[in-house]
Amino acid sequence: MEILAVIPARFGSTRLPGKPLLAETGRPLIQHVVEAARTSKRISRIIVATDDIRIGKAIEAFGGEYAMTRADHPSGTDRVAEVAAAYPDARIIVNLQGDEPEIQGEALDLVVSMLEDDPSASMSTLATPIRTESVYRDPACVKVVRATAGHALYFSRSPIPCHRDGLPAVGSDEIVAYLHLGLYAYRRDFLLQYASMPQSPLEQREKLEQLRVLEAGHRIAVGIVDEPSIGIDTPEDYRAFVERMKARTS
């Protein structure tokens, strides 16, 4: 009964075409992601899910494992579910984005343990404290409110929870809110069910897939980490990543 990490990676990207194969560090970006996933102590197998043979060949070149998937998937979750369907012995599926080259093994282990420790949860994810108003107000930054027991109450692009009496003072250590991080673990059977569920009304309004889960009455366990990993979405993000890598090896 293995814990399987699936990394969805497609060649097409509106803001950064060919992102998985960018290699200014001497290694393609997708290799950095796979190597980061290998630092997990809980994950037993890592498969990159792609619809582009160029990505597959790059993975093969560094000794990674990949699976070719359909090209018409509407989301990375659907691509992950296609791969998961072929592995009935996998009890937990970790969905790691293909643009997270600096993900920590501890974060991957935490998202797995959160799901294992909460039998009532169908899936798990992570969040990190927000302490600045700019992030709190930014609709591109998804916020999550969770119950005392650790499961998600709601996700939103809006600033939640509302601080009716005003935000904490600048420099305060008080947490304003929690920023949702796009790392997930699913019970395999639930993932296959989830991928076949229609979009829910709240999901359509907020454009957040995880609301489909909450509206259907399922629980999402939410673990907390001190800092987020830095995803690569734009050319500027990638240049900054290359500079960080150079600094580490100099």
C-alpha cells in the first residue's frame, strides 16, 4: 500500500510556455521538483503526469518516472486522477504542482500525516500564516479559515476572516489570516470520486476547486507550516529561482 506523489506538468503555459523544461540552472525545472519530492520520508513513488512527450523524455533522461495522460484535462487534479486510477494499491495520492522546485520534504510529510491522522477527512492541504495586509487583501492569494480541530471551514479569494474591529497593528505577531498552499493529499477512492463530480456553485463563483469538496459535505484537513514554498508562475519568478540556486552553489 504505497503513498504515491503525482506531479502534473504540461508544456503549455500562458505566462511561461515550456516551463517544466526551463533549464538555466543546468537541470530542467521538472527535475528540481522531482528531486525535492524525493526528500520526503513518506512518499514511496513519484510519477510526473504529462501530455507532452518532450517532458516525458526529459524525465526519462534523469531517471524519473512519468505517465502520458490525455491532453484535454480541464485541471491538474483531473490529470492526477487519471494516473491514480491505474494504481489501485496506492492508498494516498499526493498532488504536487510541477512548478514547486523548492517544496520541502517536511511539508510533503505533513500533508500525508494530516490525512492519516484524521479518519474523517477525505483530503488534506496546507496553509501558512498571513501577517501583512497586502497579502490578506490580494484576491490572487487564497485564504482559508479552519476549525479548532484542524479541518477547513471555507476557502476564499476575499479577505477572510473579517476583522470587524480592525487589523492587528503593523509589527504585531498576531496572525491576520491563513494563506492556502496548493499542495494536496487525497484518499485514492475519494480522488477518483472527486474528479467525476460536477463543479459546485461556490466553486464556479470563486474559481476554487476545493470548494467543490466542502459543498459536497466532505472534510479537508489543513496543516500549518511556517513559510510557503515559492512557486514559479512568471519569467520573473524563474529568474529569481535561478539566482537563488546560483547563490546556494557558489
